[in-house]
Amino acid sequence: MANDQYHYAPRGLGRIEACRYLGLTLGLFDSMVSDGRLPPPKKADKRHIWDRVALDVAFASLPDQEQDTRSRAQKLIDAKAKN
């Protein structure tokens, strides 16, 4: 299969491959699968295989980091006001 003429990403990923694909540690990946933020694996006999497309959908559904649009000066003023 590695010598075929087609170049494409695999559809099914093992646990470590799925972690690398998403840029996560194994612990965080397992936690996110457990709490439902990432999909569970499919089973092929005794193998657990994550669907790359399902991982893409779940990853796209994660919230974006909130951006602070205040100016640097305003952040300093707000920080001093808290103290």
C-alpha cells in the first residue's frame, strides 16, 4: 500500500496518530474522548480506529479562544483598577 501511486491521508487513525493529527497529548486526547468533545473510535476486530473526518468535525466544533481586543494601554489601566 505504501508504494501505490495515490497520495492521500488515511481515513482511519490509531490513537497515537489521532493525537498527533490534532496536536494533543495522549492524556488530553483520552480526556476529550471520555467527555464527548471528541468522537469515540470505531472498532475493527480488536483495533480502535478514529475516523479522521469525524475528528475534523469535532475539532472544528471546539470553541475558539476569546480574544481581548482592548488596547495595551487599556489593559494596563484595567489591571491597576483591580488592585
